[in-house]
Amino acid sequence: MIFDILSELDTFEEIFWFIIFYLIFLLIMTIFLKLAIGLFSSAKNTEFGKVFLTSFVITLVYLIVFLFIQDWVAWLIVIIVAWIIISAVHKIGFLGAILATLIAFILYVIVALIIGAILGITLIILPF
């Protein structure tokens, strides 16, 4: 899956653009996760840099898990580990991490639909 994409990167320019898009994705993920975690009064380490590091570690876990498992089990492992990382780093508890993830995803969907409607393009395809 991800390695199919990486194996197609032949030139320095393609690698460069892949890294740029990855960093943009990481920034977007961080912004929405920071907004969601900030809603918890007990949350610690809510500075942008700490949340960015959390997002980065989650994407590394995604990469490592999908290196070995490429099934729905991989998604399950990644999301549970992401919740554990979020709850441990930001001290919001496991249920708080689940809620923060859901809030971040809902915020992303709302913003993507609004920006998509303004620009007249599709930024997200929902399965429903």
C-alpha cells in the first residue's frame, strides 16, 4: 500500500514532493488534533510542538504496522496504539483520546467540506 507509492518515487523531485505533501498532511493532522485535545481541561502538553511530535509518532506507527500487516487488523492496531499514545502524552485518558480523535476527525470533515464547497472541488470522499 504505502510501499507501492514509495517504490514509484524515481527522481529527487518526486521524493521532494512526497516529503512536502507528507509535511502538509502532518501539519493538518496536528492542527485538528491540537484543537480537539485543547477542549479537555485536564490535557497536558498541548503546545503545538508536542502535538506535532504526537502526530509524527502516530504516522511512524502507521508506517511500521502497515509494513508487516496490510489488513483491517493493521487499522485496528494503529488506532489503538494512537489512542494509547495520545492518552499517555496528553494525560486525557483512553476514553478522552478516543473522543479527541473523533472530534479531530469531525472537525477535519467539516472544514474539508466547507473548503471543498468554496473551491468547487472534492477534498474528502465520505463512505456514506
